[in-house]
Amino acid sequence: MSQELGFAFLGGWLLGVIFTFFKLPLPVPPFQGLVAAAAVLLGQVTYNFIKERFAL
């Protein structure tokens, strides 16, 4: 999982450099969108935890 996070971070960083170089607006959602995305990921982790813990 840490390797996936590293690739995601590297990809985001690279896109940030490219978009800034070409003076394009960054394709990121407002803060509320980032919070919603984090909540979705938390829900996924919670589901996997419950599934493994209770062997559903």
C-alpha cells in the first residue's frame, strides 16, 4: 500500500509541475471535494476491516 501511495504522490507532483509550467489551472476539487474523497477512502478501509474482523 505504501508503494501505491508513493506512486500517487509522485504522479500528482509531476502533474502539478506540468500544469504550472504551462500556466494551466490545477485540476483539483475544492476542499470539500478532498474531504469527501478522504471519507470514501475511510469507508473502504472500514468495510475491509469489518469484513476481515468478522469474516463476512
